[in-house]
Amino acid sequence: MKKKTFLFMTALWTVSMAFTPINLPAQETSEKPAESGPLSLDAPEKSTPGVEMAEPTPDEPLFDDKEAGGFYHQGLKWYQKRDYRQAVSELEKAVDIKPDYTEAYYLLGYAYYKEGKMDLAREAFNQAYELDHHYAPHLPVK
């Protein structure tokens, strides 16, 4: 029984130390705190000495590539389940977010092909081929 009490007290002490605030010396600054709150546009920007924040450039994508990848993988799942209409919907979202998504255009071409939309399939395949010449379609001849 004493061993359990000892372990409990040790765990309690460890947790209490983890949440004990540490008093750090205050840094002197000439900036006045914002009067209107933490989200004020008038609040001075705080920066870490020696670290500069990069400004976004117009060439950077507005959306995360992970989001486009998520739509691509959903489209791939629908394609594998042979629900080509849903696959087209998801893959179109992927290429809207990331216009240079070669794999999405390539799979979109096959999904359009399976739906019988040959003109759209040709456009998607051509776009994939323009982005990367390794993506040449291998369609069965009817």
C-alpha cells in the first residue's frame, strides 16, 4: 500500500511542477501595449530578434497542396469504386485548387473517358501531357 501512495504522490508532484508558472525576467521594450485589445490593427508587431518573417509573394498558392491532395485521393477512391461522376467532381476540385496537378488531370481524363465524355477526356489528358510528358494516355481503341 505504501508503494502505491508513493507512486501517486510522485505523479501528483510531477503534474503540479509541469503546471507551475516559471518567472522569467521581463524584457524591457519601448513599445506601448495596444489600448484596444490583442487583435487590434493598431497593435505593434512583435518579432523575434534575428528572425525575419517572409512576405507572401503573388506566386505562392492561395490554398494548401494538402487540400488538393485530399480531393485527389477522394477522386481516386470514387474512381476505384467505379463511381466516375463522383470521381470527376472531386478531381475537378483538385485541379481548381492546384492547376499544375498532373496526376489529377491524368486521372480526370480517365474518369471522363469512362463517362463517355471524350472531348473533356482529351483536354484533361492534353493538360497532363503538357505539364509532364511522361503522362501520355494509354486508352483502349474501340
